[in-house]
Amino acid sequence: MIRNALLALAALSALALAGCEIHLNPGGDSPPYDGCSPWGCDDVPLPGTPGGDCSSNYDCQAGCYCNEYSFCEETGFCEVGEQCADGFACDERSTCVPEGSDPGFCESDEDCPMGTYCFEEFNLCVSSQSCEGDDECGNGMMCDSSRNTCVPAPCTSNEECGEGCYCDFATGSCVEAGLCETDEQCADGLVCEVERNSCVPADSEPPFDPGSCEGEVLCDGLPPECGDDAFPGIADGCYTGACIPAADCEREPEPSCESLADEDICLERADCTATYVGVNCTCESGVNCNCSAEDSACVCERFDFSGCASL
């Protein structure tokens, strides 16, 4: 009886660990983890037995419910309430539970027991996998170290989601859309991303990232002209070409290059260049004259810093 449920629950775990929306599918009549309280089902205790570890049905594996002694008791899977015994109803875990049971609503992962996370679209706790690090979770998932549970990781590209899923950039979550080999196998508005055999929205490009206001610049490209009330965006060590309003940044805008009177500060700025003027210079005419460092027709005793200018 226990073995009959293994394949169905393995498929459910695979979907969860792929980072897709979960669709609970019943199969078999018992969970695969007998004796793993509170995540499996226990033998029904005798009256007077000390309490177990569960406090709600969501502390138990699908196919079990938390009984009056706080033990996970096996009842079996279901698709509709008629498949359950009298006094029991079919819950969203495809599990027969006593009528009137707490539905296990949640608003965040913290509302769910270890081994589950909050599926916020329906505000329900769904089963996941225990973990100690991200590498133990599937594609599109990460380890919530505070609860040692694999939970969906925010996505920024389709590649961060499992096959058959795409990234909803508005919510940062992976959405299941189906496997494919051609566009015709996808629903309206979706096309087949052949590299991943996954249906994705036809306009499935991530929104432009303007970057951040801070960061080390490693590329040779020049920053955009943003004025005194905005910062050039920086991402991956390069200017993005975007100007981020100062109101959206945590720091004050840098002073203009022209306002800098210190040579060292000017030279530290990638968007500024220092200017120099010659001292005791002789021009082609043979008389003293004012020369800049770029004037090859001048011979000067030295060149002194004279100001800072924008590139």
C-alpha cells in the first residue's frame, strides 16, 4: 500500500523542486514516509498516549492528517469528498481530513511548518523538501536556512526556472506552462523555447535593468550625461546607459566635475578629466605665454593643475 503512492508523490516533489506552480495530484492511498513524524504518518496511538509533534494537518505528509493526539494519522488520497470516509472531506492536498479542519491558510512561508512553503497564489502551505543548502534544492528553488526548507527563489530569467516553466518577471516566480518541441504545442500567446523545450510568453524578455547607483566600474565605456540630480546606472561593472534619479538612490549626487578643486579627487572620477596650465612657458614667438599641457608648441617649466572638466 505504501509503495503504491511513491510514484505519484515523486512526481509532485519533482514539480516542486523544479520551481513551478504546484498542482497536487492524488495517487495511491498512503504516504511514503511511515515513521517519519511529523512529516509522515504514525500508527494510531492508544488513548492516553503522550501527544505527538504535529499541530495542524500541514505538519503531516499528504495522505495524513493531524489527529487529536497530535500524531499524523493516515487516511489516504482523494480527488473529491465522496472518496473519503463519513465525516471526512478532501482538502487541497488531495488528502482526506476531518470535516471542519483548519485549511492551513498562510500569508508567508513563516506561517507554514518546516518542510512546506506558502503558495501565495492560493495562500496555502504546500509540501516541499528539507535542505541545508541551495545545492540540495532543484532549479528555481533555494534553501530557507531558517526553516531548512526548499522554497521558490525569485527568478530574473527563464533559464532560472525548470523545464516546462518560464519566469513571470512581474512577480519573480516560475510559472508552469508545459513542455514543447514546436510553437504549435503551446497555448495561445506562448511560443516554444526550443533550447529548454519549454513554452514561454512570446514577449518573454526580462525588463531593462537600469543598474544601481553604486558599484565599481571596470569597463572602458563612458557614463551617460545625467546632470546633477541623477546617477549613471552601473551593472556588472559597466555603465548601463541609464540615469537613475537621485531620489531613487540612497546617496546624494556627486558634485559636478567642474566644481572639483582637488586634483586627486578629479582623477578618481571616471567621468572627469583634469586640466593643466603651463608655468614659465615659451611659445614659438619666443616670449612668455599661457600654455596648456596639450599645446606642443610651448616649452614650459612645469604644468600645474588648473581645474576639472567633464568627459
